[in-house]
Amino acid sequence: EIHANAGYSPAEVSHLRMTFASYDKDGSGTVERAELAKLLGEFFPDSTKSKKGQQQIQEAVAQVDRDGNGELDFNEFLFLMRKCDDARDANDLQLELQVVKECEFSAEEVEGWRQIFTQNADRRGELPSETVVELLGNLVELTLEVVDDITRMVQEVHPEGREVARFPQFLTLVKQLTQNNYAYVNDLAARALVRGQGGKDAKR
């Protein structure tokens, strides 16, 4: 079943089907390419904003649109989503390795921050700036000036200037914040590592 659904779980397929249906205005079971651009922008906003990303999406659409009619049915849409997801994940991994090397993170530090990121990221795998602020607010009282400062930093590390961060950008942000133990965020990572290690010990 997972293979038939392009590797997505039943819950993920259900969510994708609802989104697909919202763009299938005439109920024909297909989405035209004109509407497809908007649909993909909902899931891959970064890719639709860059020329390289747009080209990659167009190539992926051509690959899954097997009958070449310029419309995608739900099954074709699923496999298009898988191609786009895989391309984005591969790009994230490449950027992550680069950031880890440049920022000299240890494997333990990366794992600690990954746990925090995964627990708080949205369905698209992004962490909004307000969530970053909320995480820091669990440790210290944040002034309006600090909130504005963090929001600006999130925007600066994003390649398209959006107020969100995927994991590689989140790591870059963390490095900037932790250089001076800004707002005690180092403590947040340390706590995540302790919780993660405790969970592993409990399973043994």
C-alpha cells in the first residue's frame, strides 16, 4: 500500500487527497497545470519562487504526466509530490552537511537540535519565526526588541527571505544565537539531548 501511494502513509494520502480535491474545481478528478502551480506552491513555496526550482518542478511534471494531456489525476499528483519531496530532502541534506561542517556542530548537538526542530516543525517541514520565538520564550522573558531581532534573523538565513526555516537554516540560526548563548538557547538543546538519551535508556 505504501509503495502504491508513492511512499506516503494513509494519513498523508488523505491530507493530499483533500488538498487535491480543493483544486479540482469541476470534480473531474484532474488538476490542470495552471492550477497545479498554485497547488505546488502550497507545499513547496521555495521551489516555486526560484528559476531552478520552477525548472525542476516542470521536469517532474513532464515525467509523471504520462499521457501528456497537461492535466494530472490524483495518482500522477502523488508521484509528483514524491519527486518534489525527494528533491527537497536531498537539497536539505546537502545544505545540512555544509552547515554542520561550517558551524562545527558535533553529532550530538545536531541530534539535539533535530529533535527540537522535528517536534515543532509544521507539515511542510518548516519552522515559522513565531515558533522559534515561542521556543525561546519557554526559557526566558522575551522583550519586543528581542522578538523583532529573532524574526529578522530567521528571515536573513532563509534564501528567499521568508520568515520560516527548514532544518539547515535552523542550524545556521542556532549557530548565530548560541555563539553568545543568546537567550540561553544552549540550555534548550542540552535539555533535548538529556530527554532523548533518557528515552533511549528507558527502551533498553
